[in-house]
Amino acid sequence: MRYWLFKSEPSVWSWDMQVAKGDAGEEWDGVRNYQARNFMREMALGDRGFFYHSQKDKAIVGTVEVCAEAHPDSTTEDDRWDCVDIRALMPLVRHVTLDEIKSDPALGEMVLVRNARLSVQPVTETEWRRICEMGGVDP
């Protein structure tokens, strides 16, 4: 299993909207960055991810699971763009803010710290476990 982080502006697609999609999940569509797209192409069924609210909240708020591997993004006819489907698993008991992540030495090399603009990014198992611990959930 691999771990990921999915960033979304809550005014566009929020954790509550993701949860409302239930077990069927929803396409993580609209990604128009080659590196983020390539990460989605690497994802496998059952991979886990953090759901991150960007903009004003800047916090990891929940965990998700990849429920459909990479396929054409339905929001465009341009065949360069793929997406995966994700479903909500559980909210974090306590949101983990970007400031907390940046101040934790164990998370200093996290892609979120080094390349904050990337909307889909890998997370190491060590980072996954540390953030789950900070957020009050089992890894």
C-alpha cells in the first residue's frame, strides 16, 4: 500500500462533500498538472490518502481510500488528463495544520512542506503514521 495527499479548496470540494458521496466515492478530477497526474497513474486500489483543506484552513481533515484506479478525467475531452476515484474513510479526531506539520522535524521533508502547490502528492509511511498519531486516528 502507498500513501498520498489530496488537496482541495473547501469552497470547491470539501471533506463534507466527499463524505456525502459514500462508498461509491468521487472522481478526483480537474487536475491539470503533469506531476500530480502521474502520481494518480501510480495509485492502486486500496491506497490511502489524506484529505487536505487548502486556502484558509490549511489542515489535514480526514483520510480517504483510492476506490478506482486512474482513468480518463470526465471533465475534459483532452486524453492527457486522468484521475482516480476516492472515498472518505474517516475524519481526523483533531485536524493537523500545515503549521504543525512544518514545525515537526520528522515531517520536514514532506512534499507538502517542500512543494505546497502540488494538488496530489506522495506521503511516506513514516509521515502517514506520524500525522495519524497527531490527528488522533490509527494508521
